[in-house]
Amino acid sequence: MTTSRYPLLYVPDAWDIMSLLELTAPGIDHRTATDGDTRTVWMLHPDGSWARATATGFLDSPTVHQGGPRRLWEELERIRHRLNREGGLPVYGARVQIDPDGALTLSRGGWTATL
């Protein structure tokens, strides 16, 4: 169990964060629930990785539980750190290269992702 540095985020509500997270950890199923003032979000991946974050209050830091082979919430926090540090994410404005074999590579600065 950890406490997040940032307020609770339901990733599909933030297209820029969702876009980069989908490139770094494709296939995450995002879910959300509200019970009074308490909000919970889940991140579930087919490889068995999962994260659950719960917060009461709009700006409160959520309590995070996660398990499986990858720490999905830590992936999300790395993206949020980068967004706050650089003011944008590299997926926005990335160059695209398509290889003859169909591989697509996105790049901007020192960041790359190949699909």
C-alpha cells in the first residue's frame, strides 16, 4: 500500500496521459466507482497486473494497492511526473516512421515507442 503524490485520476478522462500509458502498457482496462464522497479507480491488465486507488475528496491523495508482474500505478505516476516536469508529453508532436515491415515508430526528443 502506498499514497499517491497526485489527486485521483480516472485515466480515460485525460487523453494525453491515456495515450502515452497505452503506448507503454497497452491493454489496460480502466474502471471507476463512486460511493458518496469516496472514489475508486482500477487498472487491470491481461498479464495479471492490477492497481486500485481510492480517495475521499476531490484533491485528496489516493491510497494505492497494486500487484502482479508490473506496477501499473507507478507507470501512471511516471507519466504524470513527466507531464508536470516538461509541461507536455512526447506523444504530442511525435514524428512517425513506418518501416517496410509495417512497424510504426513514434519519436520525439529522446523518447521512442515502436508498435
